[in-house]
Amino acid sequence: MAAGQENLVTTGEAPRGVAGLPETAGRYALLLDVPNDVRVRVRSGRRFDIAAGSYAYVGSAMGPGGLSARVRRYLGTERRPHWHIDYLLEAAEVRGVLCFSRQMEECRLAGLLAATPRVQTIDGFGCSDCACRSHLLWLPGRISAAGLVECLARLDAGLRALLLVSFQPEPTRSRPPEQTDERL
């Protein structure tokens, strides 16, 4: 294990991974696959045209059950849409999760991702309660949860200390074997 990765936990089994997630408040990044172009209409009526591809979504889990409850919600199939991401998850699959302590600010994490070369923001998505441009970001290739940690750590050396857990859940839809490009 490389220096600084002692907090990194990787598992291919979502139930075991989710059960091990902290029930404390924190921030998270979901790695998503959107298999087809989709128009997402959120609760406010606003529409977002999302192209097929790989995305990262950044959020906070500050309520009861903390990170564990929020990630469990997103990995489950039974959820009433509330946040922008809930509407997108009707057409997307979560393929990676990063959980950070509450000291990692949600907007700082979204800003780090947005500053990554070739990453593009989906303007207005997931940021109706802040001044950020977006909390949903298109990624120029498939990257694993561990690869995203590496990319973010190059932008902010202190980020690793705030990482609590990283894992890749079992796919919920059938798809070909995953090939990732660890470079962003």
C-alpha cells in the first residue's frame, strides 16, 4: 500500500462496503455511468440534458445515519426523488463511491474536480443551495474510485487525510467487464 493510502478501503461487494461506511456526517463523490443520453427533469421543473458517459457527483451527508444512510439510499432502487441526483440515478448506475470526513467541504471537492483538465461541469446540477457552477461533472474517461483519489490528491495533497473510505459496488445492471482509464 502506498504511503497515505492507509484509509483507503476497497471492496467489490456493496452490502459489505455499505455496512462498513461511517454513520457520521461527511462528504461524498459518486462515480456514475450514464449508458444513454438522457433528459433529466428535476423537482423544480428544470431540465438537464445529460450525454452518455462517466460522471462524478459531489454531495454532503449531514443528516441522520450520515454517509452510510446516504450511500445506501443511492445504491438502492427504492427511493422517492428529492435531490437532483435522485432523478439522474433513474438512468445511471453508481460504480464507485468516495467518502470524506466533514472537514472536506462539498464545494471544495466539486471545485477540485472542476479544475481537473478535460473535466466538464453540467452547469446548475446539484448546486441549487450554493454558488458553485455544478456538483455534477463529466469525466473524459472511465476511472475507478482509487484512480479518482489519485487524481484529486495530485491537486490537493491534504485530501488523502480526509478520505474515509472508497469502494466499487457490485453492478446493479448487466454490463460488459469494466475497463478503466486511471488518467484524468
